[in-house]
Amino acid sequence: MRVATWNVNSVKQRHGRLLEWLDARRPDVVCLQELKLTDDAFATLIGPDLEERGYEFATAGQPQWNGSALLSRVGLADVVVGIPGAPAFNGIVEGRAVSGVCDGIRVHSLYTPNGREVDSDHYAYKLEWLAALAAQVKADTVPQLVCGDLNIVPTDADVFDPAAFVGHTHVTPPERAALTALGLRDVVREHWPDEQVFSYWDYRAGMFNKNLGMRIDLILASDDVADRTAAAWIDRQARKGKGPSDHAPVMLDLDTAPDGDVGPMVPPPSAGRVSPRGAKLPQARD
């Protein structure tokens, strides 16, 4: 079974690219984030295309911002929209989570709050949201996959230069502790313990071509699922070309690997392993 997660940064803008990618990679289960559509708008825009390809789907939509979806062609049962006990932000319960059981595995499609600035209200909201997620994960008894844009860099090895991120969200000890509290295994990092692996590159300043990225899109698995990993990788090809998302899909092949054990990022970084020291975050230039 092939599982993928992808922050598409607007289904409306990436509609054609998404369908082409589904046809090329043929994932059995897909987690999407940043739909930027309501449930009805998602179903109208892309529902017939998904059904034609054999996918059932469930969404936690939201107009303009956020939104997560779960697609499956191996069954979709016991759907849960949102996270029980998760906080609202400014009185709004945001469309950030949807899960369902696909071929015996509960798969979570998640778009974790960004946090914005350390010690801000949004940062506190992020940590409360993650605590609610941990409670949900631990309460479930079936095998689990937590997938999505988690907006947390697991370790310093997952950014192009740790010094560039000092004082920013995504790398703080409380965020990383919240990730660890899920009690799940990071299948990509386990499969490629010593490789440079990124899933997000800012649109600005040529960050993608320089391969100055970060790994915030994750697939985390319970032991019984992680032990079935045949391949785990980043589909870097999907970040190329005209009008891409700023994120690349993360892929997990269970039991068998249709493309083989292809490497940590496919194809290899176009700029090779650049020397990133001294590079600054694009926002530092603003």
C-alpha cells in the first residue's frame, strides 16, 4: 500500500497538477493539506475526478485558509473530522484534521497550526492543539499513521542551517517535545538516517534551486506500521515546474515498493548538496 501526504497550497490552483500526480504515482491513500476550500467546494471541484480514479474522500474544509482531506481507494471507515478536545482560535474551529481507517490503519491528515511567533497566542494554540492530537492518538487502539504538514522540524538535521532558525517557531523545544509525545516513529528519517531530506522550500530567493529547505511534512507511524516500511521518500519532482506548491509530497510504501528503494528525495537535488552556512531565511530580508 502506498500512502502519501502533500500540502498542495490550494487545490483550486493545483487541480491539474494534483490529478497528474495521482495518475503518475498512484497512491492508495492520500492526505492533502491547505485545501483552501469548503467541503462542498472541494467535492464540486475535484470530487468527480477522484471518484473516477477510485477514491473515497473525507474533508475538513475551510474557505480561503487551511483545510485537510483524506483520500482512499482501500476503504475509508470511522471518519473523524477534527480532533476531539482541540481548541478553537479566535472562536473558530479550523479545518485542520480529518482521519479515517484505511485497510486497517487509522490515517490522520493534519495541518498543524504554524505558531507564527514564539510566545504568541497562536504559538500557545499550536501547543494546545498538539496536546489534543496526542490524546487522540493514544486513545486509539488500531495501527496508526499521522501524516501531514506538522509545522515542526524534528531535529536540527532537518533544516538547511540551524543557526538561521534561532528564535523562530518550528524548532523550539516545546514543539519538538509535542511531536515526541505522539509516541510514533518518523519513517523517512528512520529509512534515511544520515541523508539530507527536505519537504518544503520557500518560494522566495531561489530557495528550491539552492536546496535550502526544511522538513516539516512528516509521516509518523506506530510500530506495527513502521515495521512494514519498504520505502519512504520525498517526491521532489512534484515541487518542480510551473505553478508548484511550496511543499513536496512525502511517500510511504508499505510491504512492497513499486519504484524500488529510490532514495531520500526523487529526483536528486538539482543543485546538489550546497553549502548553506551563512544563508538567511527569506523573511529576514523583508
